[in-house]
Amino acid sequence: MMKRMLIAGTALLAACGHISSAEAPAAAAKTEAKSEGWYPSRYGADDRLGAMNNLSPEKTAEAAKLITTGKTYALGQITGKKTPAYGPRTFNMTVLQLSDGSGTPLGENKAVGNDDLVNTYVGIGSQLDGLGHMGIDHRYYNGVPVADFVTTGGLTQYGTHTLPPVATRGVLLDMTKAFGDPVPAGTAFNRAEIEAAAKAAGITIGKGDIVLFHTGTMKATEGSAELSPVEPGLGVEGAQYLADLGVVAIGADTWALEVIPFEKETRPFDVHLTLLAKNGVYILENMVTTELAADGVTEFFFTLGAPRLEGAVQAIVNPVAIR
């Protein structure tokens, strides 16, 4: 019960959103050592883009060669009033018309129309977590204090409107092949599991990639009115491993990407902190991966243009995979 309360409480602040793999002592020590001096960033003390620096025209051109059939996959889910979300997050839309919408049409061509007003939390449905989303003791990526960039009117640094267009290689790791479909909640993916999944897929994860995990969780919970308090997902060692490879973003068909219950109950959302604050790696949550997995797709052309809402912490997104 206490664990459920912890998850629900911290999710109000961080939801973007056990079977843990054994970690060798040396690997655990290496990960812990890296966590102590987490800034300045490898990309420079003044950097505000993080792993987006690993994108390049050369990487885009190489990724474009993966397009052989032209088939496209929408990786974003529909966001609306019934999309499960942790409170106080809500979505409301109002369709507006002149008067009641049945008035006199305009001009001889009888023009009529509608407009819409959306009042929503951005952290609902398929989303990208920006580097201003979570920090450590009120310091965020590159050690920037919260007072230096957070205002009630928007972020003055790390706003998702500053992100460049993303067009690069995406890779899908289908974890259901090793753990069952769906992958049991509480299953952690660390370096050993990631390397095994990549080997099974016949791929090598590299600099500038987008990594997506398919767990079958979204499909298994389809139609649920609430988000599950537990899920399979990325572990801290696995997060650091992928960050060290130079990936741009990591996502999954789950609401928080990381494994819940957390690997250490006293360290909630430690994967978020490892990726966003310590390494500048972006997080993609609630990615629709079912069709990609069903088609056996392991690598693809990934493209994303985040909405340019000035000062936004997150972004509701619909990335596209093309094979």
C-alpha cells in the first residue's frame, strides 16, 4: 500500500509518466560513480539541448536508406477526455462557432466554419519529456537551478519549442520475445537485457538513435480508464548504458518508461533523473509500438517535429516511423 501511495504521489509531480536483472558489482559501482559528478554536461557547461546534439545530417541521410516499403506507423495515441492520466491532469476541448453556428453564411460563397479551444495538461497521452521536466534537488540538466529558468508563464530555458526537427534512425526492442506478452509489471531492462534484445533483433544501437521498447503493456491495458501503478521498463543501469551509447531519446509503450515498482523504493523516478538531468536524454512515453512489433520491424526511419509551444516543459507528440 505504501508503495502504491508513493507512486501515485510522485506521479503527480513526474508522470511523463519486481523482477530486476542482476547487476555485476563492477557495473553497479561504475554507474554510481558517474552519478556523483553529473554536471557540467559532456556537451559543454552552456549546452541546453543535451543528446539532441547527437543528431546530424549524415545520420539523417543514413537513416533514410532504411525506407524500403514506404509504410508509415503513427507512434502517438489519440489524446482526449478519456485518455488515462494521473490527476490533476485533465483534457478539455470546446468547439467554437460564430453565435450558435447556424447563422447567416458569409458572402456569396456561403462560408461557414468552426474553431477549437483546448485546455489541457501537456503530460497526457503520447508525450516527450523535455529537459526541464525533472531535476535533482532543484537543479536540472547541466546543473541549472530551477530559479534560473522556471516561471509561471513558461520555461525560459529548456522549452520544448527549442528542439530541432528529429529525423534519424529508430530501433525497436521487442521485449515480449524474452519475457512474454505482455511483459510482467516490475520487469527491469538493464544492460544484459538490452544487449540480448538487440542481438535477437540483429541490430547495433548507436549514436543518434531513438530506442523504443515494446512491452505489450499498452495493448494489454487498452480501454482501461486508469493508468496502472506498476509497469515493466528501463532500469537505471540500462538507462546509463543507452545514454553512454549516445542515443537521443528512449521510449516505450508505457506511461513512465521506467520499471515500477522502482528498483530502489527510496529512489523514485531514478531513470528519469539519469536520463533527463544527468545525461540530457529525452523520454518518449505512451508510444504506440504494437503494429511495428507485429510487422517484425527492428529499425526504421524516425521523424518528429515537436509542437513549438513557447516555454513548454513537455510536448504531446505523434512521432512517425517509416520502413
